[in-house]
Amino acid sequence: MYQYKYCPVCATELVRRTPSNEDKVRLVCPKCGFVWYNNPVPACGVLIADKEGNVLLGKRKFPPKAGDWTLPAGFMESGEGPDECAIRETLEETGLKVKLNRLFNVYKAGDDPRARVVLIIYLAGIISGEPKAGDDVSELEYFPIDALPSNIAFSSHSKALSEYAAEYHSECVS
């Protein structure tokens, strides 16, 4: 995970200290007072299932975790809302236009080396298009919810899939 060494405002080397109005040690600029809060980065994605309950996953083309599987997802852009991000990332990675049906859940994600992430996952349905790997995905595949690949890239994606499996099975029983 990236960490500032120098102040992005005045280029002075940052020091570890507790700002006067807080009780947490942070990186602070001793010259201009800039405080680096190292807040999490929002990412959004979708869980798309076919009529049989198989879920669409993409194989990562690039590090981190190249060759591992994920839900279609990515980092939110400045000025973009979570729903817009989820729709955009899905189109970029899968070629599919989707409709977000509902918010599924929000996850703390601590195992991405690029940033601490808050992952927002929606359940989505396909409006148009055919699945075609794009952007940073090398392959797309539908997997039965009970036979997912063992190499899911991130713990937040694994947790979402596990929760979806539990929800799917409870709906099948009722």
C-alpha cells in the first residue's frame, strides 16, 4: 500500500505525530500542517447470476493477483457515484450493460496491496451485450455458486460470494 513520504503540498518530509485535535498518530507536515489521513478507497462492483444461479467472474489480467478470479468491480472515479462506478466497471470488464437491482452489501477489504478498500457490491441483471473479457480481465466465466474457483483474488469478493451462496440456498429451500 502506498504511503506518502513527502508532503504533497510543500514537499517537506512528513513526520509521525498526533494532530492536536485527534488521538491517532498520522503523517503530518511540520511545515504547512498537511495531515495524511490514509482513508480507504471506494470500489464498486456487481454480482451477476444466470437463471441457474451461476455467477459471473473475471480472471485478473494484471497484478495484484493476476490469474485469480473476481467479481466485476473497480475503483470509483472522482465525481462518480457508487452506482455509476459499478455500471461503468461492469461494462469495461465484461462488455455487458447492466441494471442494478439492489445493493447487496458493503465490505471492508484489507488485502489489496494498492489501497485499503471499501467494496460496495450490487446485485445486477444484464440489459444487453454478450460477455466479453475487456479492460483488466483476461477471461470471463460463469461458475456454479457451489463450485467456485479456489483462487478468488480478494477476501471481500470471497465474502460476498459466500453470503450470496447462503442467500441463494435459503431462497431455494423456501
